[in-house]
Amino acid sequence: MAERITAAVDVADNSGDEPLTAKADEATADGVAQTRERETAEEGAAENGELTSSGTASPPELHSGHKLARRYRLEECVTRLDGFSSWRAVDEKLRRAVGVHLLPADHPRARSVLAAARSSALLGDPRFVHVLDAVEENDLVYVVHEWLPDATELTALLAAGPLEAHDAYQLVSQVAQAMAAAHREGLAHLRLTPSAVLRTSSGQYRIRGLAVNAALRGISSDTPQRTDTEAVGALLYASLTQRWPYEDDAYGLSGLPKGVGLISPDQVRAGVHRGLSEIAMRALVNEGATASRQEPPCTTPEELVKAIGEMPRIRPPEPAFAAPPEYQRTTYQQGTYGRTTARPGATQPVPTPPPPLQSRTGKALKWAVSALLIAALGLGSWQLADALMDRGNSEDPGSSSDTSDDGDKNTPKKPAQPVQIENGEEYVLDGNAQNPEGVRNTYDGDGSSYWRTNSFIDGPKLAPYKPGVGIVYDLGKEQDVSAASIGLRYVGDHTTIKLYGTDSMSSSTPLSSMKPIGSVTTSGGTATVKAKKPVTTRYVLLWITDVPKSPRDEYSSAGYKQAITDVKFKG
């Protein structure tokens, strides 16, 4: 089996086969519905340095609608390659979309795929697309993983152009940190390509196929840390230049001109950030760094993370505000609607406005208004005099002016004060978390960001498939909570929210031990919960049991779902 030095080179060196194009790389089975990877068995065999022989196990002949373990219903085959196939499927037990890799149990790589999947599942890092199940059953081996319908492949992002400096900085920082964490646990990717990196709607980058993608294709490396580090450098290079840092085209990107070798990103495209350009070269070049700085190369993800941390932080660009359009006065606004247009250069007389209210109707209006004012003044004077006389008759001449007791009774209640949210995390009573990285969006003061639930097939009530979903908020200290205002992204019939006071942020605390604050059912975009009396607590659980049905949008598929944009508590 031919050894591959990097996950990038295994595309560039296809033994004479045509490179993958943008269309061929338009969505794999690892979780993005918008793109689809189409590879042939010959390309997969060339990738591994060998041709597919007649003795190689063929992909299982399955069809849409087939069920695995009476739970996972296959929907659409998105990859069929070298003895295995990948599918978009539905987990009918938890009512969510998943991805499934399938191969025969007698496939020569079946054991290594199972081992890789089980090792990856133990990592539990939210920066990776999680493996949910790895099973051998009925002469089949299948691996089930998350499906992220609201995420976008880096391949699709780069098809629109290179990334801004801040976006490229976030990409290389998050991916390098994630791979450093994986290697600390003894896991390598070995096929870290643009199609393996996803950006979610919240801006977080997630990596799919850790260990599994390489095992499916039989890819290995004697220097896995160097391989993954150079792959991260290739991703950064492509993000800065919209070019693949090798001579052959790949992933819908043009390669570098033949014969010139590897040149720095700022030589390929004007305006590239100097610091990021040097980081890319230090990760890509094995025998040294850029000629301008002579910094040592980065040979492991840990070294790359350290190098990124030493460079100045790149701030996001300032938002651009469009100037309002110039005010245009129309002929209608100028009072000339229906009149003939004057000839250019001709002097027009300015009409003298008539004296105000000099017509018969105007005079009648003046008298009517005057009569009403006189009547109102007379009525008001009579009511004031009557009130003063009643007060004088009811007063006791011997009473003192001390009214402290009555004053306390008549003192108005203090208005409810806003309660600051210090922290928050998902409360997961059953199954998996919904959108843990989006929790902070519910109290960041930005109404355009949000935390979302998954899209469910049945509703509005989530039970019995899931008792509910929610977030626990930390108020920093024990405070009175009397009301809450919750912004909702999706409207319709209907959303039900309950608030509880609890003693910790742990999901192990049962609902039965919590103090109810209040509940609300609404079909609008704002849910307001009011308590009968304030509840003193430090932690507040926002618990959603019913969600409305909403159509497919750019973030998620059609189904019963909800998203929270803003949460505010009052004491």
C-alpha cells in the first residue's frame, strides 16, 4: 500500500487519474446535505496505490427505506466507493437525521473501521462530528455519525472566494486546537481536506471523519502528527488564496503553476495577511520556514497552536453601514400633482396661500372649537371645586399630620429589576444535546444570534420521544425571579415553555426536585412568563416541551423545531 505523507497529497497524487473537481466533491456523507462526493472504485483504489481486484468485497446492495437494527432508515446514498457506501439516514427512535457508513463484515478494512469509529466515539470533543454507533450485525459493519444540515463545507465556502483574514484566523485556530486535542488522545485524521471541515451557523468549525475516513480508505502514515499539521497548513493556504498548495487541481480549487514550487500565499494573492501567510508556510514546508522570518517549521499540531498563539490576535472587520439614500422630493410632495410641468428656465409665480380659516366652513369650525374649550373649562372648574369641598368636609380638625402607617400602605411597589445572566449550558435529560455552542447566543444581547433545537418529525409535543429540551442559566448569586421574556425565532402552533428554580447546573437534577416559577404557551415570537410570587434561586431552568412546525430554511430542515434568540429575567 503506497504511503501518503499528507491528506492533501493523496488527492494530488492520483496515479494519473483525473483530480477531483468541485462537482465531484460537492457533499459527502459526513453531514452536509448541500454537497455530494462522487468517487469511483478505480479512484479509491488508486488513492491507496493499488487497483481493486476481483476478490475485493463489493458494497452491500441496499436501497432507500432499508432499516438497520430496526432503527436507522436509509434515505439516500451519497457515496459508493471501494467496497463501502455512505448514506443519509433517519434515526427513527430519536427522530433526527444521521449519517451511516456501510461495508461488508468480510471487507478487509472492516475491523480497522470498527476500531477507528469506537476510538473516535470516546473522544467526545464538540469540535468533531461525533460517532454515535459502531456495530457489526447480519454480515454488515456500519458506523452511525451526526448529520449537520445547517453546516457548510469549507469546499463550498471557498467556491465563493477566499476567506477574510479574521475568518481564516478562526479556521486555523479552531482546527489546529481540535487536532492537538485528538493527538493527545492518540487519534489522527490523516484525511483532513476541505470537505472534512464544516462551519456551523454560529461560526464554529467542526471536523468530520476523525480516524474513520482514513480507515475506510485504508490510509495510514508513519508520521501522523506531521501529516495532520501539513493538512491544516493546506487548509489555511487554500482559505487565504483560493488555490490548492500543490500543482494538481483538487476540491474545486486550482493548483499552483507547474514548475514554480511552493510559494507563499502573499505572493499568490495581493492583500493576504502577512502573519497568516507565514503560519501556512511553517505548517506546509518540511525543511524550513519562510525566507522572510526564518522561523522553525511546525511539525505537530501542538507546535502549530503555539505559533498561532504568539501572533497578534486578528480582530473581526468593522461592520459597514450603508449611507441612507438621498431624500428625493417628488412633484406630489411639492404640491404640484396634476399640474403641467413648467418649461426649463421659465419663471413661475409663487401662488399666495389664502388666509387661514377665512371661508364659511373655517369660521364655523373656529366657533365650534371655541365652544368646546369653554365647556371643558367650565366642567373642569366645577369638578375641582366639588372635590375641594368634599375634602374639607371629611377632614377632622383635631387630627394630626402623622400618616406614616397609611403612607406605608400606599407606597407603590418597586418595579421589577433586570437580572444579569452570568453563564448557561444545556440541560440534557435524555439523549444528546441540541446546540451546546449556541447557548451563549441567548444572553449575548444580540437578537440576530440564537440557540436552536433539532428538527423533529412529530409534534408539537416532544414527548414521548424526548421529554423536553432546555437551558440552565447561572445568575451568579441567589436572586428573586418573578418574570422572564424569551425571544423565539419560529412562530406558529405552538411553543410551551416552563421555568424552574434549581440548585445547580447539572443535568442529573430531576425536574421533580425543582421549584416551579411559571409557564406559558404561545404561538408568537415572544414568550412572557410571570410568576405568581417571586422565587429565590441562583439557577433557572428554561424547559421547552412543545415546539411549532416550521418549513425548511437555510439553517435546518422542515419539522417541529424552535430557536431562542434572547432571554431576559426580572427580579
